[in-house]
Amino acid sequence: MPKFTSLIQSLPSSVPFVGPEALERRTGVAIRARVGANENVFGPAPSVIAAMKAAAQESWQYGDPENHDLKVALAAHLGVGPENICVGEGIDGLFGYAVRLFVEPGVAVATSQGAYPTFNFHAVGFGGKLATTPYVEDREEPACLLALAAREKAKVIYFANPDNPMGTVWPAANVQHLIDETPQDTVLMLDEAYTEFASDETRPLLDVSRRNVLRFRTFSKAYGLAGARVGYAIGHADVIKAFDKIRNHFGVARLSQVAALAALKDQAWLRHVLNEVQAARERIYAIARVNGLKPIPSAANFVAVDCGRDGAFARKIVDGLLSHGVFVRMPGVAPLNRCIRISCGTQEQLEMLANALPQALAQ
């Protein structure tokens, strides 16, 4: 057998997320309420579906490797230049490229213990040395991240606002302070995958003059295109240009580019989705409370629900719900794993949750 690199030999074989399809194959239980992957169950706009159907016959063509039209449209939408945007195959793919730009074996990377695991997957995959600090009151704590980065001489800081898996959020002023205090030779990777669901007061102004700040956003969540895999990074033109050295230039499919362009144009549908998500969050809060559980106020399209005990208890609830065809997830690290995480669903899906949760708790 060919010999793997020393780095690959040192890594565990891990999958950051077990998908609902894998759970169905493993358990033989059909999932009826898919409310565990933070997908936008309200889907893309009808105008997006129409655009994809019209462009389907062109699928024999590669997508534009420069993603030109989408970058121009995003630049106009955000008030930056096209040179300040890199489009990639979802935030996960862009994390891989960004980490590759700045992390090599032995380089320290600062993150919060229990934060988005796919970022960690890429960081250790390029030999980075993960350094973590605990959440404080169920939020990633900027001051602790800065102290950790200084102590470990980290060259990358990861911070999500709103946060996944807890759905908590910081005001823009706190995030701006983190940006201002990050040393110039340290890269702040700011994950804003759920930013559309949060209020405007949580987003600092876009400042693409800073060479050490990269902000990541996506069409997977609010725009309902998780299956299309389209994300984008926003940053200084010189840093964005460096992505061209390593990215997969045909990574974003032609249909995905068409879908993202149409989604960006249909802001009325985005507002519709935000209203649906707000109503679903309120419904999840109510379901949790009537069952004696404590929902954590969320600024995302999911709700973390404090089950009041430990991770083993929360795992039993997750498994119990799955036995009734309701797919939810839970954080992977204590003390966050006392919670289960429920994505915003349709009325029908949340009714299934409401029926299944008392039975899971009884079990």
C-alpha cells in the first residue's frame, strides 16, 4: 500500500457531521422531520427554482471559473469591490482554502471549545495546533479568544457570530472590538453564516482595508441553497487574490452560480424566509418550555434547548427523537452538550417534534 504522509498518518479518521441519510441507513428509521442540519426547510425562492430549470440544459458547460457575475452582484449588494470577494463551494470549502493560506504544521489556531467542528477539521488537516477556550454563558467569548491567541502565539483566530451550535450572538460593537484588537500578524476568520437571521446591530461595517480579517458568508442558510454549495469570503483585495493560488477554479457548478445570482436578486423571498424562521423559533421555544426544558434565545435558524442535565441525557433525547423519525443534533463538547439543537422547521415538522418530544423524555 502507498505510504501516507506523516501528517495524514497522525490524524484520526473522522467525519465532522453524521448526515440524516447515514442515520436512516444505520437505524432503518425513516426521518419524517428533518430539523437537525440547520437547513432552510422553506427552500429557495420560486424564482431561483425557475432560473435553475431554465439553465439546466447548459449543465454540459463548466461554470465560470472566475465566478464573475456572482462576484459583481455580491459586490454591489455589499458595497465593496468584486476584487474583495472570493466565491467558493460553501463556507466549508472556503475554510479549507483559507486555512491552507495561513496554517502549516505547528502553527497555533485559536478557537472556542465546542465551536464549528469543520473549521477544526481543516485546521488540523493542514497541521495546525488547535488551542481552545471555553464558551462563557453559552457564547464564544472575544476577550478570552484574544488572550488565548496571545498566550499561544496563534496566527489564526476563529469566531462565529451568530454562533453555531448555540445560536447566541454579540452586538456589532463587541465584534468590532475583537477586530480592532486582533494583532496585524494574526488572521481573524469571522464566520457569518447565519448573519441574515440576526439583527443589523450584530454586524460591524464591512471594512476591506484590513489585511488580517476574512468574513465568511453563505447561500446555504437564509437563501435555501445548502445543496448547491455556494459561499463567499470578503476581505482585502490582496488576500482575496491569494485564494486563486490554491482554490478549485471549477469548484462552483454552473447551476449553483445561476441559483445564487437569482437568490440574491429575490430579496422579497429572503424577507419571507426570515419571517418564517422567526415564527418557527417561537414555536420551538414554546415546545421546549411546555416540556420543562429551557430554550436559549437564538439569532440563527435553529434553537439550542438546555435539557437540564448532561451530555448523556441529551444524547438519549436525540436518540429517542430519532426513533420517532425526528432528526435533531446536539453539541459535541461539555457543557454545551447538555443541549439539543433543533433547526427551524415547517409547521408540520414542528408538530411532529411536539408529539415526539414528550415520548422521548418519557423513555
